[in-house]
Amino acid sequence: DALPLPDAAVDVALCQLVLHHVREQPPVYREAARILADKGRFVVVDMVAHDREEVRETMGHQHLGFSRTRVAELAAEAGLALQSWRALPPDSDAQGPGLFVAVMVPQRG
């Protein structure tokens, strides 16, 4: 939540399978918004909301995934607009929760 980058410095910021480990979400979204260029994209790949409580203890998850609604709320609070959110097709061999990909863009006036 404190990247060593200037404002509006990147075209794409990718956050893959990290956010479910981060206790406080808003600072991460605000920092992504800060570093994005005007036409930049913040891309998040993470777990869809689920009820597998055991991952808190066994894997240190702070969150049990995220719904589209929650991602949109976090984005809006940070000055980002949710452009797309899509659940990824499940892998029949996967043992973990399903994944989603979300793309957010800056809301600059």
C-alpha cells in the first residue's frame, strides 16, 4: 500500500492471489488508483466468495474470497470504476475455491 512509484506511472497494475491475505483492503485499492495512468487498468485475480473457514487457519487467509459487489465497493471507495468482473471456469483438478478476474479503471474528472 506504499509503492515506490510516482502518481499515474503505470498502465497496468496486476494483483494476483494476494488480496485474500491482506487484512485492510482499502489502502491497496487506493494505492493502485494513485499509480494508474489516466487510461490505466487495475487487474485483480483472486478467489470468489466462499465458506471454507479452514483456510483462515491452515493458509492464513484474512478474507474468504470476494463478491463482485464487494470488489465494486472497494473500487469506488478508491476512485476506481469496476469495468468487468468474471468468474473463471473451474479447473476440475483444483482443490481451492474458484477464481475471478476483475478490471478496474480510474474515475478521474
